[in-house]
Amino acid sequence: MITFYPGPSRVYDKVPKYVKEAFDEGILSINHRSPEFMSLLEHTNQLVKKKLNVPDDYQILYLSSATECWQVIAQSYDGLSYHFYNGAFGKKWFENTKKIKPLTIGYHYDMNKVLNISELDLSGKDGLICLTQNETSNGTCISNKRIAKIRKEYTDHIIAVDATSSLGGAKLNIENADIWYASVQKCFGLPAGMSVMICSPKALSRRNESNKYYNSLNNIVDNASKSQTTHTPNVLNLYLLNKVLSSTKNVAKISQTLQERMKAYLEFFDSRVELKPLIANPKVRSETVLVLQGNPEMITKLKEEAREEGIILGNGYGEYKNGTFRIANFPAIKNKEVQALIEFLDKSIN
């Protein structure tokens, strides 16, 4: 089966080989306080920085999921938290934070509009600005240029970015925000069970002093400074991340490939009236998740026929569940698989 589901998504072909290597090398049994583990963690950090163009003074951390990142960020910073969202996952981040910090403020904006926060009152100068850079539910994104503008206008705030379905696939200017995070089951092409969080010196210096929770940022950072973790981590996924990053190109090259693929998809659908991108504005359209809308009955039939052909299309999400489907445009998906999907769609919707 060829899966275009936007997470968990297709893993790299070499993952089974890497899993066997991890077993053969005894990686699956190493102690997370051991020199072997610390060496693995340090080397993986170096690869993350090199392949994703992360500034040298940023800290790489590993958690269980992007959802845990919501929790850690909420409980580790004082002051107001401002959440800007246009889709389901950004809204969930806001709602999760509000449970921990009741004064959290949420701003919903139209998914076909460019995010504009300059007219809003962000009076909490020591607070957080929380952005969903790539919204997996509706296929929108916030551009590097827009995030840079927000950084310039709000120099005192901590800017935290959910890049769950873009980190590792889209070329992101990491220096324009203080916290970036993503789960590995999307653009990293790995099994679910781990997330990567990238923190600036500013983000680390502004964290509160709380050690109330085992996953307080203080505890995580203190352990990271010793090349360790607060808990027994997903050592296998850490090893797999190391191996995948060792064998893949810099994200700038990867992003270029994904942009070319997305262009091919959009050119194909431009001449079809049955299916159109949910996001009409190209300035806010994601390059890693394409959401297509059409007649719900036709979409159901299309997904069924695709499965019979060995192709898995992503279901629509939330309020768009019935009238859309999603196509992951992630690095682990092969060009020949993209071509197979386009040929299937060409045959099925004519």
C-alpha cells in the first residue's frame, strides 16, 4: 500500500533496515544514562542542527509527542499566552493551554487570509505568541516572511511555533522564533512516538523556576545539558532519527523537491472542476499538506477506489471531514508514488 495519509505517514524505506541495525548493535537495550546513549543524543543533536539549519546556540530537546509540547510550554512560562489559529490543531493547542492557564487568549482568523496580528492588543510583554506554522487539518501555513515580521514587531515576546507537519520538509527560518516543535511521524518519515523541540537561548532564559512536573522545562533542559533525558526515552526513534538525518539532504534541498511536487499537484487539479484545493489563497497554502474539496459522495467513492488500487488517501479532518481529503507531501514519499497517485486520479475523476 502507498499511503498519503498526513500522519502517521509513510516511513522511509530504510527504517526496517535501521531497526535491525539497532537490535544488532544493542541500541534497544542501552541505559539512557550510559555513555553510549549520551553519544547517540549528542550526534543526533548535531545532525538536527546541520540538516534543519538550526542556529548553534539553540537547544534540541526530545519529548513524547507534539501534544506533550503543548503541555510543557504551557506550564513552563509565566505571563499571558496568545494563540493565533485558523484550524483544528491550532485550536486544540489553545484549548489545552487554557486548561492550564485560564487567562490564555485565542484569536481565530480566516484560513484564506494572511495572518495579521499588528492590530491586536498583546499587552503582556513577557508572554507567548503561539502560532501553528502548518495546519494539518486544512492545509494552510504561515510563511517565513510573516513570522519574521511578527518577530520584528514583538521582540519582547517568546514566539512558539507548531511545525508538526512541516519541520523536516519545509525550509523554515528557525532564528525567527524561540520554540519550534514537531512529531516525527510526518516530515521526518519515522514511526510515531517522539517529538523534537528546538529552543532559543531566549526561550531557555525565560522559563519559570517550576519543577512541579517531571516534564517541566527546567528538568528537561537540565538533563539535556548532560546529554540525557528526564525519563527513559524512545531510544529506537532517536536512533532512527539519527540514521535518517544522516542519509537525507539538507532541508533546503528537500523543500525544493516538495515545492516542485506541490506545483505538479496544483497544475493537475487546476483543470479539474470536481476537486479544488480547500485553500484558494496561494500565499497561505501549505507545501506539505494538500487538502482537496469536492462532493462528499464522490470523495468517499474516490477513497474507496484508491484503497482498492493500493493507495491510501488521508481523510478530511474536523468540520471538513466529509467534504475533503488530504494528501501528504512529505519527504519519505517517492516521486514514482506521486506519479502513481496522479495517474490514478486522472483515471478516476474523468
